[in-house]
Amino acid sequence: MGGETGSKRVPRAVREQQMLDAGVRAFARSGYQNASMDDIAELAGVSKPLVYLYLNSKEELFTACIRREAAALVTAVRAAVERDAPADRQLWSGLSGFFAHAAEHPEGWTLLHVQARTHGQPYAREVAAMRAEIVEFVTQLIGAAAREHALGTARARTLAGTEVSGLAHALVGAAESLADWAGDGRAGGHSAKEAAATLMNFAWAGLGNLLQGTGWSPDRVG
Amino acid sequence: MGGETGSKRVPRAVREQQMLDAGVRAFARSGYQNASMDDIAELAGVSKPLVYLYLNSKEELFTACIRREAAALVTAVRAAVERDAPADRQLWSGLSGFFAHAAEHPEGWTLLHVQARTHGQPYAREVAAMRAEIVEFVTQLIGAAAREHALGTARARTLAGTEVSGLAHALVGAAESLADWAGDGRAGGHSAKEAAATLMNFAWAGLGNLLQGTGWSPDRVG
């Protein structure tokens, strides 16, 4: 009913997103302990009682911020992947999507990667669940690539499930580390594309060899 | 003076190490908030006032635990590296040392990788400094390997400094992720050797190609 000019006319769903925007910014910048509900209300341009009315408590606001940013990250990565493309293109597109999202939402990334893990449970659990989802996604991608290669060439061997799982964990850990590296202003900053290309070169040339059955062995002369 | 039978005759340095042992165990298992000085004193087999006399406060005990474990980890990695060996052997020996140390000191690893980062500053800074030292060490190792390859073969190109830095961050992130994967009982557990071999295969076959100037490019057909 009516126009959207007065602050009271803004729909609840929109107001909530504004509060979450303010929460993500405040928590990422000041940390959970130091960010105050006063600051968050001011950043969102609403009264503090309205924040409590909509989000109940600082704990629930923090949880809601983590959930929204985690869902956005997973959605961005899934949407970026070029399905039905060759496995390396799929990985490249997924990594490009990940680094681009982290670069475009530095506060969301800091919230997930630093703040959510630095305040114990239940927040760390939320992030662990998101991470497990991404690891599973990468595991399936590598597994599919391994099967594809095994069909295509006689030399290839199928990677064991435990190897695929280990490789997926390595890749996700490397991506997290590079997202921090890219976002670190002290290091001069690196573009999302640079981070994706670095990891793709690191990972794919290695995975590519593995998939063709030519791994590294400690007995080989270096 | 005298024998070492009575608890009062144990030298201070030895007592302090026992307190740090107890602290690492208690903090890794229960988290910083939940671990009590009573528990730690009991685990160490001393009175609580003695813990306060030697370590001052829970905060200082936590810091001392982090410093000791960080120094032990860095020392273990440095000692494991086979200097003067080819670059891949150096990396392999360093990774083997890292995963073996993490597997032999699971509580120390948990303290550094989870607990020290989940309680804000100044603890997170201690771990960040240790991590920066390891990244720098890996950066130098990759840089030396790149120069070695560039001398040895006409095809090779020297990796740019920014690429070397990115690769070092990727490798360290992958190693951290795989140490958790190896230590995760729910995943069935994986040996330190398995984790080192997985990462070496992933990283070296990729790095090996990079050093020879054959990286992956998005324009190449997959």
C-alpha cells in the first residue's frame, strides 16, 4: 500500500537485507566483539529497536550474515561453472567465479574466512558446512574428469577415491589461501584473474599429469 | 640442589614445559574459553598457584603455548628439508616433515590452525607471523628451483616474482587443508606420507610443467 518514500514504508524483506549489509560490513571491519548494534543500526539507517525486532540478537544477526554470505559464495561458484565443458574449462570457470566473487565481496569473504572462524561455535560450523559443500563439488568435478580421461586414453589410470578427495582438499585450501593473497593490500593486491590463473596453472598442469598417469614419485630423479 | 624425587625439586624449566604440555592439550581439546586453569594445573600435576607463578595468566599461558608450537613446527620443517638436493626432493622432504610433525603433534596443530585463530588478537598475529615465515621459505625454494631450471634448459622461462609468491601461497594453503584432511578421523584418517604424496603429486607435476614453461592457458583446448 502507498509509496516507498517514508522509511516506514520499506518492506521488511528489504530492511532485513539492509541490516545484513550493515552487519557484514561492521563484523568484517571491527570483528564480532567490537561491532556494536548501535553501529549496525546507524549503518543500516534504522533504529536499534528495529534491528532487534527483525533479527532478535547480535548472535542471530551474525549467524544470518554468515548464512547469506556463504549461500552467495556457493551460488556464485556453481553459476560460474561452464557445465558440459571439458573438465579444465569447468575448473577454470569455477575458480574464476570464486575469485571474482571474493574480490567483489571482500567483506563477505573476510566474514566467512576470518570472522566466522574466529568466534567459535556455532559460527565455525556454518562455515565448515559451506566448505564441505564446495569440497564435495570439486571432488565430483575431479572425479568426472578422471573418468573422462580414463575413457579417452589407454595410458590413463582412474584415480582412487581417496586421492580425488585429497586433491579436492588441496585445491580448496590453495584457493582460500590465494583469495587472501589477492585481497591483501600490503602485498600490492592481485586481480581475481591473476589469482585464478596462478591456481589453474598450479593445479591443472599437475592434475593434468596425474590424470594421464604421470605423477611425481620420490624415487624419480628431480 | 639435591635429588629430583620430590615435586618441589623439579627445575623450573622442566615444570614450565609440563605446564605448556598441559596447556596445549587442554586448549586444543576444550578451546580457549572452556579450558580452565584448574584443569591445566591438574593435567600438569602441579598446583594452580604454581601455574600462575610461572606463567602469570591464562592469556600468557595461551601465548606461550602458541609460540612453542609454532617454533616447533617451523623447526621441524626446516630440519626436514634436504638442502643441496634437487628442488623437488627439497620440497618433498619439507612437506614430509610438515605432515609428519602435524600427525605426531595433533594437539599442537589444532592449537595453531584452529584455536589460535579463533580467539582474535593477539593470538592470530602469532600464527600469521609463523605462516608468513613458512610462505617465505617456500617462496625461496620455488624461486631457487625456477632459477635452476632456467639455467638448465633453453625452453624454461624464469617465473616472475609475483607468480612465485602466488604459487607459494597456494602450496601452503593446500598443505594446511591436507593436514586437516589427514587428521580428520571422520574421513577415515590418512597417513602423513599419503598427504605428502598427494600434495607433491598435485604441486610438483604442476610446478614442474610451469618451470619448463608449459603452463595451462584458458585458450588451450582441454
